[in-house]
Amino acid sequence: MPLKGYNQILGLILCSILFLPFGGGAFAAAGSASGAVDNGAAQVSAKSRALQLEQAAEVLYGHVLEGDVTKVRQDTEAVSRLFVASSFEGLTSVEGINALSGVIIDLKAAVAGAEISQQRWESAAAKLRLAANSLNHPRQPMWLQYYKLIREDLNNMEKSASVNDLGAWKTAVQRLQSRYENIRPAILISRPPEEVNAFDSWLSYASGVPNSSQPINRTRLLEIVSYGQDAARVLFGKEKDEPALSLPLAPEAYGIWGLLAASFILAALVYAGYRKYRAERQSWRPV
């Protein structure tokens, strides 16, 4: 082969070697940029669909309050089609998607019922509205407004625990369960599943207290309420800026030994205060 041919082959080999670290990297960078663009577009599409779903849920809720059966059924089908045609990847977890799906299924079942139940329709539509809002506004969802109501139920549980009234406890827990069920799908959409599971476990245990085979004393009941208050604070993103037990406890009978111990502590404090007072008077001198 002529020398010129060898030079051409050698040049091609050198060009290939030089191209790999730069040209290959350029192709990789281009591919990465393309993937980022695709992900960004998918995120924008998901947010757009979430907004459409929230708007559709608000329209449906308004028609439910108006009692317009025809429009409610049309809106329900529109919401269902929108959900099926949408992808909310990146906006919530798998648990959140399942919760949203469950809300829509419950709504369709309520609307398809042979008898029209206004209360059931309103409950199903409200759950959908809260869930769609939570998907579209994960940082400031509407369900956070329920914290005051949940706290009221917890306070009622605390009151019943302080007097060991299991009948009042059961009533307070049932009210808490009813309110929590309305917002649970929305919470699953915008909160980590482990936080929801923690509150679920506590609520399940608290609801079983009145049926317990073993008697539960007041101290244990108050402890259970304290756990629930902590779990609610975590769930709603509240700071622990107040004591878990906000109600004063009724005094208990401590007996003669308790009174003697209290008297001894009081006497020790008085004596220590007197010695400090004498020392300060002796060290003070008028100018």
C-alpha cells in the first residue's frame, strides 16, 4: 500500500480517538439536555392537568350544592375522563394517586346510585374538591384549615380522659374520625405516607379504647391523647409551641405520706430562702 494510503488511515484513527472524549461527551450532554426538557415539559403538563382537575372539581361541587342532577352527572364523567387521560407524575406519590382514584370511584358510585342522597353527594364532592386542591397546591392545601376542628375533637377527648368518661371519649373519637375521613385522601396526596400511617394507627387504637377488655385509667387515657396531639401536629406541620396536655388535672388523694413529703420540701425551701436573705443583708453596706 502506498505511503499516502497509510497516512490517510492513520489520520482517520487519530481523528476517531480525539473525537471520542469530546464528541461523545457532546452527544451525551445533548441527550441529557433533551431528557431535562422532556421532564420539564412533563412537569408543566402535570401541573396544567392538576389545575384543570381542581377547576372541574369546584364546578362539580357547585352543581352539587345547587342540586342540579344532570350537570352533576355530566361533571362526574368529565372528571373521570380527565383523570384517566392525565399523568400526575412528580406531583404526588403512588399512595396519593391511589387516594385520588378512590375519591373519584366513590363519587361515581354515589352519583350512579338509584336514590339521590344529597348528603352523600356533598360528602363525595367535598372530598374530591379537597383532593384536587391538595394536588394543585401541595404547600398550602385547603385541608390545613381542618386543624382547628381536629384540635377541638382532641380537646374533647382530653376532657373525657381527665374524668375517665369513656362514653364522652367514644363520642369525641367518632366525631374526629368523621372529620378525618373527609380530608384523609387530600392528606395522602401532599404528605408522606408514613405520617398518615402514624395518625391512622393512633386513631385506630384510640377508637378501640372503649371496647377494651382491660380497664384503662385516667393517666393512660391522657397519655393516648398526648400521642394523638403530637401526631396531629406532625401531620398538619405545626410547631410544638404548646403543652400536649392543656387541661389542668384534677387533684388526687396522695395520703399522709404525700402530705408529709410536701411539707418537708416546703420547709426546706423556706429555710433556704431565709439563709439567702440573711447573707444578702450581711453583705450589704450603706454608702
